[in-house]
Amino acid sequence: MLLSVRGMVFGILTTGRPTLLPPSFDNAITGGTGEFDQARGQVHADTIGTGKGRCTIDLDR
């Protein structure tokens, strides 16, 4: 199973410099494969430390 997500990637806003933590952001789920081919929802990403992130998936079917 794969989910297709549109949005930003960790580190883009800081040009990869590990000393600056990127802000939290949301990404839209725009589809997937298999049973999730019509998936919709969002992924919320938080930076919780240098090089560490947390993602929360809110899947609407």
C-alpha cells in the first residue's frame, strides 16, 4: 500500500541545514494504491528535534 501525498518535505525551508528546525506543516493525501486508490485526507508533520520528525495521518475514505 502506498499513499500519494502533495506538499513540502522536511528540510526544504532550511536548505538542509540541521541547525534550523523546519516549522510544522500539513500535506494533502491525493490518492494511493490498492484499497487506498481513492484515499483523501491529510498528513500533519512536526519537527520534534534535530533530525527527528513526527507525522500524523488523518485518512478520510
